[in-house]
Amino acid sequence: MKIKTLLLALMLLSFAALMVACDVQADYQPPILTNTSSIELETISESHKDYTLNIHYPVTNQLQIDDTLYSFIVSRIIKFKDDLLDAYPTNGTPIEGHYSLDFRVVTDTADAIAIIFTEKARLGGIDVYEERHTFNFNRHSGDMVSLDELFSNSPDFLEIISPLAYQKLLHSRNALEIDPVWLQEGTLPFIQNFNCFTYQSDGLHFIFNSGQIGQGHEGAQEIILNASDFKNLLSLNTQAFSKNYRPIIKPITEPELLPAANESTYFEPPALVATGKADPDSVHKKRVALTFDDGPHPKFTTQILDILKEYDSEATFFMLGNRVAPNAAIVKRVIAEGHGIGSHSWGHPKFTALNEYGVKQQIQLTQEAFLAQTGMKPFYVRVPFGRFNQEIQKWIDMPLIQWSVDPEDWKSKNPQKIATHVLEHVQDGSIVVLHDIHGATVQALPAILKGLSEMDYECVTVESLLGITPKGPKDQVYYKK
Ligand code: ZN
């Protein structure tokens, strides 16, 4: 009986597919699978006394795709380590953490790549999260294809997908455990309910992570919307995966960032070429960018500036907008002495907990504070806690500066430990994160600068290390040179 039903369903399905195929308004063009996959596997594995980390990720050899995936992975590692630190008891034995990230390539064609990551984290013997993350790329351009883009011919697609998804999930194999009220909420026609999807040969797969449509740890649920489900109601923009397609760039509406009075009031990077006396030795000198977050601080930032001057070194200060006006003289001194200024938001909130308006406000208020006090404004940002997603990145619309060396100065508050960590982990092109609000960081700085100088490093600003300018691309995320 079951087999008969299945056969009937299959027949109906192929009939529907046939109908669609004959229709001019074809709903769904499945990706044509290529058998010449060039996707390689990379592994990151760490084993420490308080945590283990195991990551597998794909390398496509398409630069933009690989950059996007790598940025995602690094941001997830940082999140896990943040969570581990948050759970760290002030006294007693450290808790144990396990992190794993695995992937499946579900579409691999000449035009499209779709990948599902499965992420699991355990802290102190408890599964704290299990989450799926999806990526759909146009293989030629390397751009990610969003759901908006895929349904650009059907602006009200969410209104159609939402009830379809609700019905499918309600009748899924776990239907008995499903709470209809919760399910309804998790399938409401909001884009964030449907962001986890993949474009596959049998249709669009939507994944609902645990907690979205039900309580706790019942795991992710997946549904397929195929051609028969669309029923001429929806038309997919499969062009989004074709060769010369560029994504639709939506105009940013309010609030607009305050423009600088003129272009020259922007902070220009040191003009190495313009001086015409490039030191031949400096070509081979290793470079590192020291960065200080969360200031300016009336006492510690001043001390740090004195030490940097003594060692003839440059650094970058990621300042909080709400500290700019009360410490205007220090901000001016930072600029006058050739250091970099970056925005670290207005008040250090978690950007992932804010909406578009909230994020833009944090950025705009900070830009205005800098401009009012100094006539200049930063052209790059370090997101509080280093936590962001693609949407937030678009809202900020400036290069994001993460880091590759983190001595956790705020945690250890041990000058010796801070200096040793930096000197042991630094590489040519590293970005080091420090905080100019702790005495221990100030005490560690002379040893750091002395050590770096002995190892033949030059300390430069972020813009000098990365070669970024106010007019350069704004969609980059940097962890190191
Ligand atoms: Zn911070």
C-alpha cells in the first residue's frame, strides 16, 4: 500500500514537472550536475587542555567563494571561543569544550554551488547548539545568491512559501511532537525564517534549525519545495546562477551616513610612494598591526601613546563613539602622531542582537562624533566582539577588521603572559588585538615592542598593513594581511 502511494506520488510529481517544463513560465530549472568536481577538503584541528576543535570545509578554488567560506569559519571559531570564555568559571576547574563543523556539497554544477554546514558545540558535557548554515553561490561571480534574488520575479514569495512550509512540517514524520503554535511562528513570512536554504536538483530545500519551529533539541528539520509545490505561483530567477549575472544591489535607505566635508578630510594612509624615498630594507621587513580596542581611556591610552612614541611605532585605535567627545584631546593626539583610527561602534552592543536601524545608528553616531571633534572620520570598523553576519556587514558598508593574534589581555591581566603570547604567535601580516583600558596591557607593551623590534618587525597602522583606503572596496573582512 505504501509503495503504491509512493509510486502514485512519483507519477504525479513527474507529471507536474512535465507540465511545468512545457510552461513558458517555468517555475523551476534544476541545476545540471557536473561530474567534474574540483572541490577539495580542508581540515582545521585543535586540541587544547580545555577544548577540542574539528573543522572540515570545502575549497572551491574560486577566490571569492573561498574567502566567504573562510570568513564564516573564522567567525564561528571566534564565537565558540567567546562562548567557552563566557562559560569559564572564575574559580574551579575549567569546563571542557568540543566544537565540530562539517559540510555537505549538495549542488556542484558549472554555475552553482550549494553547501550545508552542520555545526555542533558542547560545553561542559552539554550540547549547547547544533546548527545548520547554508551557502548558495553563483560559481562564476562568486556572489552568494539570496532568497530575495532567487525570487526576484515573485516579490510576494514569502506569503506563498510560508503556508506551504507550515503544511509540510505539520505533516512531517515528527508531526506528533510538533507544537502548531510554535511551528506557525517559525514559518511566518519573515525572511529570517527562510534564510537557511539550498538550491538543489529536486527543488529548494529549506532547513529549520532546532528552536525555530519547536522546543529545544529535536534537531534540524528539512523540507523540499519542488516544482509541483510552486504551481505557477512562483517563478525562480535561476538567472542568478548564470555566467554574467550580477546581484541586484538594493539602494540603502535611511539613515544615511553623514558625508565628510570633502574627500581630503578622510583619514589618508601614509603615502609611502609619494615620499619618493622608499627604504629598500623596508621592502623585506616583516609588518604587524597592533590594535587597541574599547578606548580611548584618559590614563591608559595616553601611556600607550607615550610608549609607542618611545619605540617609534604605529598602532591603530578602535574607539567607542561615546568615549570620543569626553577624550577629544587624546583622539586628536592619536591622529597627530600618525596612528590609525577605527570605529568600534558607539556603545559596544552585540550587533547580532540589533536590527538594521540599530546597527546603522551605532556606526553613524560614532562617525559624527569623530567628525565633530577632529574633522576626520574612520573608514573601517571593528565590530564589537568580532560578531557579525553578512547582513550586518552590508549595513556597516565599511571594511571590517578582525584579528589573527589574541593574547586575551582583558582576561589574563598578566603583562608577562600577554607579551609572551603576542611574540610567540605573531607572523608577517598579523593583526594583534589588545585593549587600551587595562593597566596590564600598558605594562606588556614595552616588552611587546622590544621583542617585535628584535624579531625585525615593523609596527604599522591597519590601513598601511592592508593597503586599504577610504575609496577602496567596502565589502572586505580582514583577519590578517
Ligand atoms: Zn571591544
